[in-house]
Amino acid sequence: MTSLSLRLPSGPRGKLRNTWRVLKSPRHFFQDCVAKYGDPFTMNAINGKVVVTGRPELIEQIFRADPDTFSVFASEGLKPILGAGSLLMMEGPDHRAERKRVAPPLHGDRMRVYGETMKRIAEQAIRKREDGQPFTGLQLGTEISLDVILQTVFGADSEDLLQEFRVCTRAALDRSWPVLFFSPKMQFGFAGLSPMDRLRNAQQQLRGALKRELDRRGSTIADREDILSILARPTEDEPHLDFEHLADSVGTLLFAGHETTAVSVAWALYHLHRNPGWLDQLRVEIDASDGSPLTYSKMPLLMGVVQETLRLNPIVTEVLRTLRRPFSLGDYHLPVGHSVAAAACLAHYDETVFVNPNEFDPSRFVDQTYSPSQYFPFGGGNRRCVGAAFATFELAIVLGTILRSHELELLDQGDVVSTRRNITMGPSTGVNLRVIQRRGVDRV
Ligand code: HEM
């Protein structure tokens, strides 16, 4: 190892300023830093020193490292909100065991069964939009993705129950202000009125709804295949239900499993309506199909649209890990306590990998594949999104269903930019749209 390798990469000064710029527009901030300091660079922020990279060969080192190299980034700030039982907060053997329990209902044959439900929910949601009345793609996407996760993954089977979960989940999300996630100092209580108090209150209501539903299910959880029932079942290691753990776990799945997909629906509709040539080509593909959920998930251009949307607008702009052991990243030897960030918002705009990276071009995914360190909207390594297959399947079905039956108009005149929602980023306007025509194919 040379003495050079012991230095940290250089980077911008000013903790607060850096934190503010990451919150505001990570891509532009990171791109400025790379232009000035090179890749990787070190960012000093309120959550500590983070070495950021968008270079595939370095990202591969992060994703391929022994999982025990890392601990969860910023857990001090995130744990009070997400809870110790959240998959996002777990580490080591507990993390592996929880993924084993959660993953099966989100993959393979079980997931395919959900296709019809996804299609029905999307049809109902778009049909409710009155001709000419404005709505946002984000509202539409949220309505669909929240119902999808509640009905398929959680097995919510009555309108009353759905409504109760919808209200509680949205209330908790609407009160998840970014500043609470990024600064533990802001998580103070104040006579029930502080932002943290209001978030806690919404979370308690969600927990109450969950408890009532588990009581209602009683012993039937033994025979049910939804995640809620699976997580509530006793295991050899845990013969008695730890309700707090279960509630953390369920809360994370609800949060991670619908907000992300909703934002992607909005972005996909935005890009398609800004690029009418691609919209026309996609319609030809969709209209020629039988409109079944399984067909949608296999249509090359539709899948290209989904992937290209996630390339241009990764919902999580960088995935972070904190070092519990020294770690070599390229020429640098990073000490314990520092963090590393694999930045999708840099890698996805690398022009040596993606020609004209600022352009929406779904064909780049039709006959080309990219390595998991060049393209990673779902993160990577042992923490790669457990819902990636489910989300991709859902996005294809939702977009296929909406575009087959309705013609929409984009009402936003200028560029819609990416803004911070909480941990995630989303479209600044929500993407304003209206229905201009109900179409002949499967007219609804
Ligand atoms: C377009 C939709 C989605 C996107 C873009 C997305 C993206 C991500 C990303 C970037 C991560 C972090 C991965 C890492 O640290 O390497 C993640 C983790 C996670 N996602 Fe997703 N996600 C989506 C949908 C879903 C869905 C539908 C579910 C569940 C039904 C889900 C559940 C989770 C969970 C539980 C984790 C934590 C995994 C762990 O730490 O082991 N996500 N997701």
C-alpha cells in the first residue's frame, strides 16, 4: 500500500452546506463534486464522512464485499423512526433470517398470482378520473400502489380494513419529513405538537389497526400466505409474537413497497408524454397484446420504459453503508466509521455506459443489458431491494393497463424536476395530467 492510498479522496468542505445540497438535489451536487474533485470524492455531512462514487468498478467492490464489512448508515437517526425490527435497520444473521421470511411472497409464482389484482386496481383507479379533470400521476400511482400492496402482500380483504390501512399509512408517510430522517436532533417531543410527536401519533394509529387485524385473523394466520400472516406466525427461534418487531417490519414494507412504485408510475407517465414518439410506439406494442398481466411483464418496449424511467429517476439516489471494518475502495484504504455511497444518480448518467444519458430512450434496455454496478435502481449486494421483482412486474402492469384504455395529456408546461420527499426523491409537481380520451381497446 502506498502512502497515497492512506489519504481520503478530497471533497467539498462545509458539513451543513453539503447536507443541504444532498437533500436538495443529490445528482447535481454529486456531478459538481466529481467535476471538481474526481470520482470518488469525500463528502463531510451531518451524518459523518461519506466517500461517494459512481464508477462501476468501485461500486462492484461495495456490492461484492463481505456483508459484515458494513453496518447500516445513519442508524442513529433512522432507527427511532423505522424501528429496530425494520429490515432496513437489521444486520448480520437477523437481517438474513428476516429476508428469508419476507422474500418468498414477493417472488416467483406467488407474485404472478397478484397480476390480475394489480390490473383490476389500476383499471378502477384510472376509470375514476373524470374526463378533462386534472390529477397528478403521483396521486394516481399512490392510490394504485398502496392498494396493491395492501391487497396482495398483506391480504387486506375488506373495504373497511383497506380504508383504515390507507388512512393510517398515508398519515404516517405525510408526516415523515426529510429533516426527521437526517437529523436526530430534530426528533424531539413537544407536548404532542412537534413533527416527531405527530409522526409517532400516526405510527401508533397504524399499529393499532395492525393489532386489531391480527386479533381478527386469530388462528387463521397459520393457513394464510400473505406476509402479515407469515411474519406473525410463531417460529422455533421466536415462539411468541413480538408485536413491536412485527409492526416495524410491516411498517417498512408498507413504506418501502408503495411510495417508491407510486413515484415511478408518475415519472414514467411524465417521460412518455414528453416523448410522444416513444408513447406512440409503446401503444402499438400494448394494443397488439392480449392485455393480460403476464404479457405486459414480457413486452420488450414496456419493460424498457420501466427500466429507463428507473435509470433517469432512481428513487433512492445513492445507497449507503457504514464501515465496521477498514475497507479498500480503489486506491483508497478507508477507516472504520466512514461510509461509502454507491450513487445511482451518477452511474446512471455515465456517458461511457449510457449514450446521451439525459435523454429518455427506452430502446437502450431492449437489446442491451447492463451490469449490476452500472445500473442499480434497486441497490445491490446483500441489501438489494427485496421487492425489486414485484415492483417491476407491478409497474409494467399498471402502465400497460392505463395506456391501453386511456389517453392522457401532460399539463405541466416546463421541466418537472426531482425533489426530496423523505429518504426518496420524487417529481416536483407530482406530474399534472388529465384524461382526454377513453380508448377503443378494452374501453372501460
Ligand atoms: C420502484 C420501486 C422500488 C424501488 C426503486 C426500490 C428501491 C430500493 C432500494 C434502492 C433499496 C436499498 C437497497 C440497498 O441498500 O442496496 C431498497 C430496499 C428495500 N426495499 Fe425497495 N424499492 C422498490 C419497491 C419495493 C417494494 C415493492 C417492496 C416491498 C414490497 C420493497 C421493499 C424493500 C425493503 C424491505 C428493502 C430493505 C432491504 C434490506 O435492507 O435488506 N421495495 N429498495
